[in-house]
Amino acid sequence: MREAKNLGDRLLIGLNSDQSVRNLKGPGRPLNPEDARASVLESLSMVDGVTIFQEDTPREIIKKIVPHF
């Protein structure tokens, strides 16, 4: 994540929702709920923001954020 942060001004993390993880990995997953996983990521100094997405891939959230180069 440090390397990713060094590539731009901000580091935004897309996090799969609990339902998205279940869709991808099956029943009994995720082991930790989305709010707990988001809190861990938000506590990292290099992370500027965390957004939880419902889809199975981050494709749509990336389209919404649209990095500016």
C-alpha cells in the first residue's frame, strides 16, 4: 500500500461488502464483517479513504472515481 500511495496524491481503497465476499467465497465468509475490515484499513496512515462496494469486482467503483492522470 505504501508503494501505491507513492504513485499518487491519495490512496483510496475499495473493499468488498460482506455479500460480495459471500458471493465470491461461499457461505461462512467473510470471517470479519465489512465494518471491522474497513476500520483496520482506515487506521493505516497511508490510507486516505475506504469505500465498500456491493459488486463482485471493483470495476464500477473505479469508473465512478476515475483517477486523473
